[in-house]
Amino acid sequence: MVRRPLWLLAALPWLAASDLPVFDVGGDWGRLGDLAGGRMREYHTTSPTTARLRSMLRNENVSAALDGLLAWHSAAFPRFAQELQAMAQGAGLGYRDLAAYSFKNELLAVFAEQAPDSEREACSDVLVHDQQSHVHGHNEDGEEQLANFSYIVRTDDFEAMVYPGALAGGAFGFNRHGLVVTMNALSPRSAIIKAGCAGKYWLGRAVLEAESIQQAIGILERFCHAYGMSLNVGSVVTKEQVNIEVAPGGGVSVWNVSGGSYFHANAYLHMNVTEDPHLSPSSAHREARARQLLPAVGRDGVLRVLGDTQDKHWPIYRTLGNGDYSVTLATALFDYDRLRVDIWAGSNPRLAQPLLTRWLLEPPPMEGLGALVV
Ligand SMILES: *[C@@H]1O[C@H](CO)[C@@H](O)[C@H](O)[C@H]1NC(C)=O
Ligand SMILES: *[C@@H]1O[C@H](CO)[C@@H](O)[C@H](O)[C@H]1NC(C)=O
Ligand SMILES: *[C@@H]1O[C@H](CO)[C@@H](O)[C@H](O)[C@H]1NC(C)=O
Ligand SMILES: *[C@@H]1O[C@H](CO)[C@@H](O)[C@H](O)[C@H]1NC(C)=O
């Protein structure tokens, strides 16, 4: 019997309103270039961020820094470099352009006068670990231009929301070992561009392959970090959830979430790291509002926080129009007990039905997913 779950039928009306397709690539990243090439090309020719990177790269020093980053990362992470190469080729884009995008945080931090806030004040997470439930929700925030160009990549090893032309692991995802990984941007004052220090998105891609929380921590401890970030990592197998803060250089701090709920936005919470001044108060406002709403209980509690719009200018669920410069592109609600993740894109998760649902541990047979898998 072909499995055709009810949630799929329920999700269909939402497909027209928003857009976050699932591209199945197996292990073939050239195929992603074919499938998502239009999105990659359109994004990379219209986004202010990629325009900024291109213009920065006209400076010989920036260009030399990118060459150095690429040389070291291609040797340290040859498979990920090949993924980028295959994607670029399939999409008809320059490898160097996609590579520059994969180092955008480091390049902007070192060479731009002020990194755009949409690159730095992005994403909120709510983790709940208590007697009743193990739930983890994530708002993926970013540049408005990313809205209709991002996608979910399904490989043999993992599924992840990916920005056009980017490495997987920089947004949210889960792998076949039952590991859930979501990322929040942080903006440490220092960034280290030199051989031996791994870029944020390359580390995120590596962590997406970890088989356990301990392995994820091990990967972060093994490398010098070019920049900083916050990773929320959970295991649907052991139900553990941690927040990991990463600082430039060697710093890694692990916060074990157990017996309650936890909120993380875009400021360091358990590590003493000097940050660049926040240009906008978005992260601070989201944290303040979350403090009022916590503790969160269960799935509904998480959605109540992630869908909150009480703060008119700097809400947790973000839309343009009242001063904010980023939008909530998607929301993922990982339910470690029911082994599924509900995903919304272009709609408030407190008010709308999810756009799609994926199984966290055992992928159902492909035919059961019908038209959702391209
Ligand atoms: C490159 O860096 C050198 C050394 O810091 C500096 O003298 C030079 O002006 C820079 N070149 C450009 C184009 O910025
Ligand atoms: C994305 O596409 C939808 C449907 O075509 C459209 O309504 C929406 O305005 C687009 N969003 C952006 C940010 O362009
Ligand atoms: C988190 O804390 C729980 C309860 O104390 C413990 O059993 C678990 O091993 C810890 N996990 C990590 C990754 O530190
Ligand atoms: C954080 O680091 C700064 C600079 O190293 C130091 O002055 C300050 O006391 C530290 N704060 C905490 C809470 O450890």
C-alpha cells in the first residue's frame, strides 16, 4: 500500500502560498545544481549580501584572503569543497562566487566596515526538555530575498534547510543518526582568517554528519574557529538537548538543557566573548520577550514563543514593515517524542498549519512522499 499520510493532504493548500521545496539529491550535489540552479542564480544576482561580497572581492587583499580560505578548506574538508564545486557546475555559477558566500560571515567581519545586521541578528530557538516532552523549535530568520529561493535538501545522510548555493548545516537540519542541529548567528568582535581555522558554515556542515552530541562537540573542539556561532544540538535517540556556543579560536561552551526550557537568540549567553555592537535591538528584544513567555511547555508552548508578535517593532516572529530588516523565513518544530519535524515557511507557526512534515529517524519510502519530493 502506498502510504499517503493525512498531513500531506492538509499541507497541500499551503504550497501555493509559500515555497520551500524538498530537493532529493541522494549523494549527488551536481543534481542539486540542476534542481535548484534557477534559485541559486536568481538569488546570487539579486541579493544585497552577494552584491556586497562581489564588490568587496574587487579588493586584492580580500581576494587573496578568499584564495587562502579556499586552499585550506579544500584540503581540510575536500568532500564539502566538492559539494560546492558540483553545485556551482550544475547551476552554471562560478565556484568562487559560491565559495565566497560560504565564507560570508568571516569576510564581512574582517573586511566590511560593518556587517549587515541581517547576517548577524538571525534566528531564535526554544528548547524544551521536561518530564512530558522533548521539543525543539527554531525560527530561521534572514534577508527577505532568501524567502523564495531557499529549499530543503534531502540526502542519504541528512535533511536540511539550505540557502541558495550554500553548504548545508547553516540553518536547521537533522541526520539519519537522529541528531538535530540548528544554528543561531553570533557576532564576536574578532574573526580569524588564517590557515588552520575553520569557517562557521564549514563547521556547521561537519557537525551535520555527527552521530551523537559528543561527536558534534568533538568536531568543534578539534578545530580552530574562524568565527563564532551558537548551535542547538539534540538527539532524538537519547532525547538530550544542548546549546553550544563557539568563539573565535578554540572556545566551545556546552549548556545542557534538562528539566525545563531554554531560549537562544543572537547574543552569547554562557560564554564571555566580546561582541561587535549590535546595530539593531532585535536580539535583545526577542530575548526579553522570551523571558516573559518562558517556561515553555510542550509543542504549543514552543509555538507560542516562536510565533509571538507582541513586540511591534522587534517581534520574535519577524516580518518587515515596522523597522525590522529580517524576516522569519521558516520555522521548524522538532518533536523528539513523535519523531517528526513540522516545517512552516511564509506563515506564522502559531496560526497556520505546517507546510510539510518530515520523519526524524526512519525516512518513509519515497513514494509515500508524493509530490513533495522533487
Ligand atoms: C592591502 O593590504 C596592504 C597591507 O595592509 C595595504 O598596504 C594595501 O593598501 C591593501 N590594498 C588594498 C587594495 O586595499
Ligand atoms: C514569495 O512568493 C510568494 C508566492 O509567489 C509571494 O506571495 C511572496 O511575496 C514572495 N516573497 C518574497 C519575499 O518575494
Ligand atoms: C545532560 O544532563 C543529563 C541530566 O543530568 C545527563 O544525563 C546527560 O548526560 C547530560 N548530557 C550532556 C550532553 O551533557
Ligand atoms: C569577561 O572577559 C573580560 C575581558 O577578558 C573581563 O574583563 C571580564 O571580567 C570577564 N567577565 C566575566 C563575567 O568573566
